[in-house]
Amino acid sequence: MLAKWLTPQTVNIVESVDDWKQAIQLCAQPLLENNTITADYIQAIFKLHESIGPYYVLAPGIAMPHARPEQGVNQLGLSMLLVKQGVKFNSEDNDPVYLITLLAANDSTSHIEMLTQLATLFGETNDIQTIFKAQQSEDILAVLNKY
């Protein structure tokens, strides 16, 4: 199921980023380009982070930035970015973050199955370690095809 959303166009790897904002912008770029989200969605994530902290850093090394559907989502979508050197999101227990999965949900229910699959993936330590060590997006996609 994840392979429907996470494709060679929406999964990327970079060596490093300057900061968490650049990581989110890079992760969101494919969704901006295919009109899944608007630039307002990225700004909404930044504002939420600045007001309540890194609410979307879910586990050690894993973040899933998102905002409300009405804040710039045109359609359901997902993108993934691996930052090989990691990036600090100011999440005391979970920094550095290596894997960023940007979620764009256009309503309150259509993304539930997608979240279930992501939760299963995030709970599989061996698969997450394989993704963290990926050298190219094909390596990540091979893991995602199991979900």
C-alpha cells in the first residue's frame, strides 16, 4: 500500500541539510511539484513547530511532519526524505532525525490506512535500520514494497 504513495518521485536521499526547516522543505518539494500541497502547508508546519515544538518527531530518528487538511492540502499524499547525516529537530529524546515522512491528509479519515502501514513500518527495527543505511532511493523503495 505504501508503494502507491511513496514512489521514485516522492522518495529522496540527501547527505545533509542546514536545519530542520530545510529538511521539511526538501521532503515537501515533490508534493508541491505535483500539487498535492501548497506552500501554505509547509508554513503551517513551521508555525506549529515554533508554537508547540517538534510534535511530529515520533521515535528516535523518525519524524512525520503534518498540519491540518485545511492548511494547504489539495489531495492525499506522502513523501519521504532520508538525511544521511541526520538533522536536529530539537526533540530531546529522538534527535537526530534521519527519516522524514511528510503526510498530507485532505480530510480526517482517508489517511488512516496509510498511517497504519507507516506505524507497522516504523515498528520494524530491521526495516528502519535498512532505510537509515540506504544509499539510493531504490533501497528504500524495496523496503516499502513490503508494506
